[in-house]
Amino acid sequence: MKSSQSTTIACLSLILSLSNINIITAANTAVAQSTITQKYQIDYKAQALSIVPQILEAANQLEDENYSKHELLRKVIRIYIATGEYNKIDGVINRISSQEIKSRLWHNVIVEYGISGELQRALAIAKNLPNIDAKDYAFQTIAEQYLSNNDYNQAVKIAENIQNKKTKAYLLLNIATNYAVSGNKKAALDVLAQTFYLVQRGESEDSFSNEDLLAQILFQYQEIGISDSRFQALANPSDIVLYTLFNIYANDQKYNQALAIINQIKEPDYKTSTLRSIADSFAYADKYDQALNIVNQIDGLSEKLSLLLKIGEVAWIQDQKDQIPVVLSQIQPIIQNLTIDVNNISIFSRIANLYSQVGNKDKALEIIAKSESLIGKYDNPYNRIQHILELARQYREIGDKNKSILLLSQAETLVNTSKFNDDELPSKAYFLSSIASEYATNGEYEKAIQLVNTLENSEDRYPALLAIIVGYATNDGYNQALEFIDNLNYEEDKEYLLEYTRIAYIYNYVEAGELDKAVEAANQIKKPANKIQALIFILNEYVEKEQDNRAIEIVNAIREPEIRLDALNYIASKYIYKKQYDKALNVINYIPISTNKISLLLDMAKAYNQDEKYDDAIKLLDTIQISDDLADTPKLVETLTKLSNIYADANEKTKSGEILTQALTKANTITNTQNRVLLLIPIAEQFINLTK
């Protein structure tokens, strides 16, 4: 028995000793890792600081007034603050003689201190600024930083330093709102009462517009929902305050509260404006019954009609066509009493459009006829021509092309018989071009062409020629379009029209699902920018339909290397966006080694990081080989810096630092100071990020 106990004790002693070894080893490893991390942080800070003299050299080459100089100095300030070199900041700012610019730089220091958590340092600077406005701005910035840190009490203390009542009031209002959201309603009411008192004191100041603030205070007070005698003076707010309060509730989609505010408004104009606004909001929110109910509360017929038209148009935009007849049923009795004169032409036009949109052709024609009867009422021929053109468009859209063409003929005659001064000739050309475009849209190509031939300037012909091309494209008249272009007398128009014709037909083929025909047309396009635009449009369809092999076949058939590369870039980027990474990698593999290929791989690794797939990101990044002959030095430095950033985002900081050091070495070989510094600044910022 004794022997058994001895064995047990010996075993326990061995286990404990081994455990202690493991504990000590683990502790030593943690200490070692901490030491390594600290060493790297010191090295990274030193690397960032080593770049500062070069940034200052670049700044010295610029005039004090040059904004680029201020930006360079801001970068230096950021590096000094991030690395704890606070005592060097004075020397940076004193390089500038202008007090105004100095003040802006000191404010930048305050912002940077706020971001880095050095708010006491920021406060010390703010107190010593010479200008009151600059001080107020600085205190506001510091208070807002405390707010973002959820330290509302300290934010209130900082706000007390602000001299400008309006700035102070808005800041206190913001603090009160944050207190309320956090659930501390008592503190919210206390700060809100301070704000209210401040606004009341500020009423005598001309620059102190307090209606918005009073509305905001009233809004927060009502939201808090606790009665407080300090706000008794808000019991009977003015109409303008109520109007502002209404807008706050409406913008916040708190419609019941907004409606309750409307009932308190006495001034008719304010009331009508609020009713119109909330009816709009209801319509856009697909609450048409509520919108129409609001319309019935409006007294003026013209206001009511205008609002009904707006609701009907919103219904059309939002594809709620079944609501339009309901709106039209309320419009109909109003227009029976509407005066038929030129002032109401736009109203007749809008009503006719609504009837047309729901397929009520007869009613649309009836309304258009009322509008047509007003043509002769215009004294000004310009207005008459515009009105005829609008009627022609409406008749065409309804389907009465004959009537549309007849009106176009009237417009053409009116243009040709009206007297245009030299300075009015552009208007004449515009009218003729517009008539020609309408002829083409109606399928009257010969008439359109005849008019186009009367126009001397290419800019005037352009819209009409495009309308003719689109007309042919819509009616599958590809050969007619080519023949039309070939017969043109204007050589300068032919090339772009041929390109546009092919693009128009490609879009038609894609819409019809005839993708192979679209590819055939795209391959005939000569201008590279137009060709890649057309091919990308087609390839997008293949990718969406997951016909990946066909997409690759099309790309491989492209003869021009640059266009082929653009197409591969597009497909790979599309797959990365869709998170289909295997497909993206397959496409990337078709691209020869280049900065383009590496950029796509980096984009893919970045996407992995965003999905928190850090192991996949690192695995992909480890495959990237960047050689000196890959690109010129600036591009090489940019690529290395981006690679370093993505490694850091994947929590591989050691690897990130190694690559960043390579980027720094390469950047330092660039001789031009300004160009070198532009590449060094992102490197310095990344070194700072690695210390965090």
C-alpha cells in the first residue's frame, strides 16, 4: 500500500513539474512575442520618421500659399503625432508665416490629437489659439470627439468654452440628443434646457436664426416624453417653428406626428405647404390612399390639381399604374372648370400624358385637343413652335402618327416663315433639328433627311442624325442605316455615325437575346473605346447567364491585345464582385504577368479580407511574385504598397512590414523630389498603421 502511494506521489510530482515547464515556456514565448512586436513597432515608427525630412524638403520647394504645401505639412504633423514626437510640431507650423494658414494647421493638429486620443493636448492648443472663431471651431471639434467616445459629460464641459451662441446651441442640442439616445433622459433634459435658454438669449442677435433650433429643441423634448416646466415657453410655438418641426418629423417618416403638427398651423400658406409635402411623402411611400386624403384637405383648386398631377406622376414612375385612374377620377371634375388658356397648357399636357400612360387614348386625345386649340393664342412664334412640337410628341406617343406628322409640317412652315435675327439663328437651327428628330422617330426618314441637309453645323445635325439611326435600328433596318450614312455629304459625320449605328444594333441584338449577332457587329467597330464598350455590354450578358466558356471564347477571339486585356479585366472584376472567386481566378490566369494581373489578384485578396477569409487572402497573396522588371519604379512602388496594405488587413503584419520596406527602398531611387514624396507618404502612413 505504501509503495502504491509513493508511486502516485511521484507521478503527481512529475505531472506538476511538466506543467510548470509548459507554463514557463508559454510565458517565455508570450514575453518573446511581445518583445518582437515592440521591436517591430519601434522599427516601423523609425521608418515612418525617416521619411519626414524628404516630405519637408518637398514642402520647402513650394510657396507658403500653395495648398499642396499645407497638405505636405499636415502629413508630417500626422506622422509626428502618431509616433509621439509632439515637441516637433511647433517647428513644422512655424515654417508658415501666414497666421490664417497657421490657424488651419493648428486645427489639423487638434483633429489628429482627437483621433489619437490625446484630447488634453488638443484642449491645451485650443485655449491658446489667438482667434475667437478658431477657438470656437477647435472646442467644437474636441467636444464632438468626446461625443464619439460616448463621454457626454466632458463634451458639455468643453462646449462651455464656445463663445458663438449659435455654434454652442447646435453642439448642446447634439449632446442632448446623444444623452436621450443613450437612455439618460434627465441629462438630456438638462442640456436641452441649457440650449433653450441660450436660444432665448440669442433672439436679439440678427445673425441668430432660432426657428430651426427651437423646432429641434421641441422635437427632442417631445421625443423624450417627460414634462418639464423649463420648456413652458414652447407651449405655443409660432407657425414657422411648427413648419420646421413638421419637416423634421416628415423627414424622419414619423407621419402621425407630422400630421398632428399640421393641425396646429394657422397660416394658410404654411399649412398648404406642409400638406403638399406630406402628400408627396405618402405617394413616394406607396401610401396613395393617405396621399389622396391629404389632397382633400387643400382648399385651392390649382394647388389641389398640381398635387394630384404630382401623385399621378409618382405612381407612374413607381410602376403603380392602377393608382393613376383613381387620381384621374379626382382630376376630371377640377379640369371641367379650368380656364382654357396658354397659362394652363403644361397642365393639359401632363393630364394627357397620364391618360395616355393608362391606355385611355380617347380621353388623352380629348385633353390634347383642348391644348391644340390654343396654338393660335401665342403672340410669340417661339412659344408657338415649342407648343406644336410638344403636341406632335404627344400624338406620336398615343399612336396617332398622322396627326403628329401634320403638326410637324406646321412647325416646319412656321420656322421657315418666321424672321430670325442673326443672333437668333441658333434657335432656328435647334427647331429644325428637333423637327427632323421627331420626323425620324415617326419613321419619316426622307423628311428628316431633307431637313438635316439644310443644317450647316455638325452640332445642329448631330441629334437629328442620331434619331434617324435609332429609328432604323428600332425597325431592324441595319442596311438602310449603312446606306443612309454612305450617302451623306458630310464626311465628318460618317465615322461616328457608323460607330453609333453598330452600337445601337448591338444593344438591340442583346435585348433580343441574339448575342452572337451582337458579337459579329461589335467586331466591326474600329474605335477601341467604342469596341470595348460594346464587347463589355455583351460579355456582361454572357456572365449573367453563366455562359462562362462562351465569354472566354469571345475574348480569345479579339485580335487587339489591349482590348482583349480590358475584356478579361472586366470579366474577372465582375466575378470578384459576385464573389465567384474560382471563376475569377480562372479568368485571371489567361492574363500574362503584369501589373494588371497583380492588381486583379490584389482586388480578389481584398475581397477575401472583407469576407473575413483571411487564410484565403494570405494564400492568394503568397502566390504573387513582383519582379523589378514588372513595371516602371513608380508603378512598382504603388503595387508593393498596396500588397503590404492587404497583407496587414489579413493580420500578417510582419510580412506587410517586409514588403513595405521594399517599397521604401524602391521609392528612394526616384530622383524627382515631388514625385518621390507622393509615393513615400502612403508608405509612411502604412508604417504608422502597422504600429497600431
